Amino acid sequence: MTVPFGADNDKKRLELQDEELAAGSLSSNPEGREPTESEKRTLRRVSDSIPKVAYVVAVVELCERFTYYGASALFQNYVSTHHGLDQPRKTATALSTFFIFFSYVTAIFGAVVADQYLGRYKTILVFSGIYSVGLLILWSTALAESLGNQGKLAAFAVSLTIIGLGTGGIKSNVAPMIGDQYKHRPLVTRTDSKTGERVIVDPAITYNRIYILYYGCIEIGSLSSLATPFMERDYGFWQPFLMTFLVFCVAVAVFVWGRRYYVIEPPRGSVIVSCFKAVGIMIANRSLDAPKPSRRAAQGITTSVPWDDKFVDEVKQTLNACKLFAFYPVIWICFSQLSSNLVSQAGQMKRGDVPNDFMRSLETVTILLFLPIIDRVIFPVLRRHGIILRPIKRITIGFASIGLGVAYAAIVQHLIYNAGPCYDKPLACPAAKQDGKILPNDVHIAVQTPLYVFFGLASLFINTTGPEYAYTHSPPGLKSFVQSLYLLTVAVGSAIALSLVPVTGDPDVLWMYTGVAVAVFVIGTAMYILLRHLDAEEDKLYESKDY
């Protein structure tokens, strides 16, 4: 099936696909028809081709994440070091934590603007402008010596607020926009041109591959956090801040250039309001079908509602997605350890010339190494043998992997506490002070490596499936809003992680790791038991063309 790169909306795309079907470009036995129940059980399932324009959106996300991670990697040092703003470390930590929390909370605002007023494309442009202003203020704080440290600190706080608003508004819309570029049809059969094998083109697999591409670009963009600290060391803060601003300008330029190629979904008006009204009726009547006009008519209720039965079914799908997201905060508690306690843990071990915050890059290396292997080798092999990992199964695997990672972190901490010279008070005993240096405990930093592999594998299953599930399990007018609810779980997890700070000192942190690992396994098991039935409903999800 050939769909030109320049198709600028879903109607054109579907019309061209209809023409190809009618012309017989997919016809042989016959091609392009829905599979029978027998074929669904026996034929191998494959992905459709990913639209080329989806790669353009992915590159835009890569550049935005390059900016986000490259700049935010410097915030702690910028605030707390003498060649920055020379403020207390607690002030730096508080501002960095606020920035992460605010960035994900504001995603809801961006989603409402997109779904109800401007649409995703215009909303991304508006919030890109806000983002750019914040980056310029950030850059200026590193140059404006006349402001003094207190004045620069105030300007820095303003820049964080503006950048947080900008990135939140973009984040909740880029993920659904990349999904918009593929307009699926229900399951169809075709003959593989290379092998002659009859296969089923499965839109669920296609969306999974699209969001694997999306997440891969995020991880590539995050590599900027390895480069900007070296620029800061050699040239000061103004150069890396300027570089991240320029890269963001490239992102905006690429995004605008692709305008004529995008499938652009229009805003749907008051759909969000209607959704909340429908949920209110569900709660009041203790029935998910209570808002349906047909149900209300049967009960003699004459008050009209601005929706049909299908809309209520879509709201029910959205509620299923929200059920899944309710299990996510514990995952973000685990991931928050990567930039905090696990960095401190590395600092308690022998590491030679390796910086203690370098080990985190092993998670990104694991992701970039295994992502193509999973996408191109493991998943296709499993499907060839009739094994399809639907969303709930993939997320469950992610829970298991990150649970093992946190459990392994507890083991590493136990090894540290059982080694000299300071045992359960690493870096803090008199025996650690030798020749003007502070000696770590006698455990090599390489011992940490497996936990970053576990975290990286967990990311591949959890962080690719979350945005995909938010997109595929929400109605057309709520896709950005549901995506923002998924992102809100990051803010909730960060808030919970912040509440655990009192038990992150030595030796309590060992039991913190243990408790979080147990919580992950318990919550992951509960999620699978309660939601595994949703995997069986995936095929029905794609039967509608109005998606």
C-alpha cells in the first residue's frame, strides 16, 4: 500500500487507500479484507508501514528532549556551585524538583487548549514560543553579571516556570500527534511480498512500533545530558544554555516545515466537558451505561444530552486507560532514583576517574542497544510463534524488570554496608580520611551495572507502552487530555518520591530500596490480575474506522 508523503489529512490518506484496494493493488486471495476468526488464530500478525511524516514528528521530539535534558542536567550545579549562583544545595534541589513537577502538571493545561480550542499543531507552536522565551531568559541569567546572584536566582526561577509551562504544553501534544499520522483500518489480510506468506496487518502492532520510534528519539535526545556538563566545565554555563536554545530553534523550524505533510486533527470543542458530565452521570447512577441516550430513553428520561451511545463507549475506554495509569506512580518512584539515590550510591564505591553520575548513562545505552533488537528481532519472532505481547503483558514485564532493578540496588547497598572502611556510614567515618582524601567503601562501581540494565529494559516495555495506550484508548477529542493524565502520574510519583527523602540517608536507604521493590512486585501483580482481560479486547478496539 503506497500512501504519498504529502498526504495532508486523514481523508486523503483513506481515499488513496480505498483506490488501491479497488484497483486490486492488494488483491490476491483476496487481499485487503478482514480476516476470519480462523485466520485470526492462525496467521502471523505484522506491522503496517510507518508513515514517513511520523519520522518528522519524532525528530522534532528528539530536538525538544535534547534541549530539555541538556539544560536541566546543569540546573543543580548552576544553582549550587560558586561559578554559578552559589546558593545552598537544598535550594538547588528544591528548584530542580519543582521544575520536574511543574513540567508534568502543566501538560494538562496544554491538553485542554489543544483538544478544546486550537488543535495539536497550533498548540505546539504556541507553547514552543513560550518555551523559547524561557530559554532566552535562562541564557541571559548566565550572562547578566550586573544582576548579582540574588537577581539572577530570581530570573532563573522565572525561566524555570516559563520553560516548565512550555515543555508541558508540548509534551502532552507531540505524543498524540505522532499517533495521528497513522490512520488505521481494521485488521486486514495480505500476502507478504518477500515470502508469499499470508499475514494479518495489525494496527496495534503498528502503533507499538510508532511509539517505539518515538521513545527511541527521546532517548537519543537525552544523550545531551552527557555533553552539556563537559561544556559547562570548559566554557561556563552560557554556552550550553545557548546551544540548547539553538537546537530548540531547529526543532521549531523542522516542525513548521512539516506543516503541509501532517495529518492535523481539528479541536473537538466541548468534548472534555461532555466527558466529565458523562462520568458524573455514571457515578450518580452507578452504571457505566447510564449516560447512553438509548438507556436514558428506555428509562423515560427526556432530558437531552450532547452525545450518542458511541461516545459513552469511548468514555468507558478512557476510564480503562485511567485505571492502568493509577498503577504508574510507583514506577516513577523507581525511575526518580536514577538521578538521586543511585548517584549517591555510586559515590560510595570505588570508581577511579569515573564520575559517580556517569553510570546513569548505562540505562540509555541499554535502551538504545536493545530497542532495535526487541522491535526487529524479539517481537517478530514471538509473533511468528503465535505469541503477541499486548499492552498489559508488556507493562507487566516492565514492572518485573524495574522491580528486579530496585531489588538489586538493595543488594548493592548491602554489599557497600558490609565493606570497609566505613561499613554502614560510607564516607563519614574517620578511617575514610587518608592523605587529604575521602576513601569510599571497598566495592567497585561496576557492581551497579546490572541494575541499569534492568532499568533500561523496564523503560522499553513501560515507557513505550504508556503513551501508546493513552493514544489508542481515548476518543478523538480527548487524546491530548488522556495523554496529559498519563504524564500527571510522573508528577504524582515525583511527589511521593519527595516524601521518601527522610529515609534516604544511611543506613535507612537499604530498607527504602527493599520496600519500594516489594511495592513494585505487589502493585505489578495486582495490575496484571485486575487488568489482564483488557488485552483480549484489543482487536475490538480497532474495528471502528472513526478512531
